[in-house]
Amino acid sequence: MTRSRDSFFIGNEWVKPASQRRFTLINASTEEVIGTAPEGVEADIDAAVAAARRALVSPEWANSTPAERAAVMERFMAAIAARGPAIAEAVSAQNGMPIALSGMLEGQFSAGVVQYYAQLAKTLGAADIRPSQMGKETLVERTPVGVVAAIVPWNFPVTLALNKIAPAMAAGCTLVIKPSPGTILDSYLLAEAALEAGVPAGVLNWVAADREVGAYLVSHPGVDKVAFTGSTGAGRAIARACGELLRPATLELGGKSAAILLPDADIGAFLQGVPMACMLNNGQACYNGTRILAPKSRYGEVVEALVQFAGALVVGDALDPGTHVGPMASAAHRDKVESYIAIGKGEAKLVAGGGRPKAASRGWFVEPTVFAEVDNGARIAQEEIFGPVLSVIAYDGEDEAVRIANDSQFGLGGSVWSADSAHAADVARKVQSGTVGVNGYMPSLGSPFGGVKASGLGREFGPEAVSAYQNVKSIYVMG
């Protein structure tokens, strides 16, 4: 059954696109066409930015109190939650995310993101009053940064969109959201939820487009801030454009995180954590700990455990509730992952997987793959593969483990595993990364998430995310 769309959501209206160009959406598990949607051009971006600018100064939004914005967001949250199963199904069909995972993260957690920021919005108050050394006092006010260009990837299209939408709404901003060409159908469900919730016209606008039109959005004179999640290469291009324009940007980019198993780690507990910490979403998650650092004293044991683990995973249709690992999101991405596996065969020892499942005649599947005897300087250990491929690296002593973990251009996620969680936390403090898990890994809504080095700039989640969508003004009261 195909599902096609014919309009963009701009200014709370379904607007006819400015061109006849269209995207075709493919089921990643079956390679069947499941829908089409219009492809935006520059004129569509112009219309969306204009609607967002009108909403930014409209009395209904510009004069709203934090409590009033929170009420709008709570209705939006409820409308998203009601569409949870449909959202999960749309995401899994398009990008191959196992339905059990998309139901949890895209269908439920995404609504929780909006709920969290709705509650946080209620705490946003009047200006801070601070003492002044040269006058009476200083009023420190926080105002919306303005119109936000939110550019969203295909791997977690709903949650990563709402990671930008929710804090920006709480701050009083308006947005133009550009979903990835590979995952568009879910954005229409969010737009329908916004319309049902009574989000004021122009606060949220969706236009799907390719990279070239996305670059036009980034540099648009009507945009005040860019929020982007995606590859480090694309992030660098956005950073260059925003630097020239002196335009703020939040960039959540790639990763090549390390999972450090200390000598006393419980291997069984580690294996239970691997699906979320190291191989989430078929390996298509930016913070996955795909470098497994094992002590030399237990190296063989760790490798064998991971081989058995990989072999036990159920690879299949993303819409099957029993599937552990679904397909890659596109044929091109499968080709990229397979090219890295070919490189790895010349750099290390392939001990599990490495091919396509024999039972899968259709779909963009790659077997869960494990490489042993990996040197941290190998390409498969240094470059982001973004697939179900793990590299097991031996170390001798904690200092070497930390050195290897930090020997990377990236710094987004990671984990440390030990029977002594306090000691593991001490080791985690030495890892150069924006986030690190202890005996597991799962981002927390109330705590900042983001990377260092080539993994990005700025933070999402927590109160820090709202600050990223605000300008700060000091009013010096002299008498």
C-alpha cells in the first residue's frame, strides 16, 4: 500500500509545492515503493521562512507567556502520543529501524521530549535582577533567538526533529523543519499533530528538500539560527556558512565511540547492554560504541562472547516485532557499509558476519559483523561506518584504554563497564567525550547531550537546550 502526499505544511496550511519535483519513499526491508512526497525548491523555503517570520511577531505567539506556550506544547504532545503507532510504523518502513525500537523511541519517547520542555517552559520567568557595580541594578532578559532552521537526519527522524522543535518552542522561537529525503512520511504526522493541537500558524513549517536546497535554507536571510543533526562533513559546511554570517548553530554530528571493558567487567551484563550502547538502530546511531576495548587478559573471552551475540541476533523485516536488526536505510548506505567491511577484511580478522543474510532476497540488509585483532589506527576503527559493525581492540592497562578511547577525531558517546561503578565513573571522566555511560548507555532528557572535537558544537536535552534558542540582553539601570 502506497502513501503519497501532495503538499507542504506552511503557516498551518497544506500548500501546493512550487515545482513538480517529487521524492520516492522506499520500504527498506522490501525495496517496494511506499509513497511519494513533493521535493522542495528555493521558493518553497522562501514561503516557509516568511510564514515563520510572521509568526515570530504575531501577537498570538510573540506575546504568549511561557505558561501559554507550555499549554500549546502539552496539546501537541498529546496529539503526537495518539499517533505513536502510526509514527513508529512510518519510520520503520522508511529507514529499517526495528519496530520494537521505533515504537519506544520514535512513537513514545518523542512525545516525552515535548512533555519535558512543556514543563520546563513553565519555569521560564521574568528577567534576572543582578546587582550593578556602576549603577542601581542590571536586568538580564532572555528573548527568542528568532526563526530556526531545523535540519533533521533519517536515522531518528521524529525524536531528532522534536529535540529541536520542543526547546525552540519553549523559548518562543518559530521553525522551518527540513526532513531527510529518505524519511518524509513521518513529518506529515507531526504536522497533523501540530494542526490538531492548535499550534499557532507559522510556528512550525515542514519542507522536505535535498542538500542543495537545505544549504539555501541554512544561508537564508530570514533565518536566525541553525540546528542540525547529521554527518561531520555536512556539519562543517554548515559551520562555515554560519561562521560567515555570524549565525549561531547547534551541530550534533558523527561519532566513533569506545566501550571500555575494565578487567572486572561482567561480560553477560555488557552483552545485555550492547543493543542500546553499541548497535542501536542497526548500528545507525551516532553515539554507538562500535570500538570495543577489551583487556588483553580477557580478549579472547570478549571476542567469543561478541561472536555468539552477533550470531544470535534476528535479522529481518523492520516491521516484524521479533526483529533485532533491520536493513540499512538505503541501498547507497548499504553499499557504504559493505565497502567498510571489505576494507576491514584487509585490516583485521573477520570473526562474525561480513555479508548479506542468505535468507533475505530483498531489502538492504547487512549481517551483524565483528572484527577482531583491530588496531586503533585502522580505518574501521577511525572512520564512522554507521552500520552493525563492531571492532574489538585489545589494551594493556587502564591508561592505555583511555589513550585508545581518546585517539579519535570524534567525541560524542562511549561507555565504561566495571563491577565497581564508582571506579568506572572515574575512568569515564578521563574520556574526551560529551557523554559517557557507566555500565550502560542511554541519553537522559534532563541532561545535556552533544559532542566535542569533530562530533559537534552545542548541546541538546536539558535546560541547556532552551538556552541555545535564546538571546541574552543586559539592561543597565543607572538610577
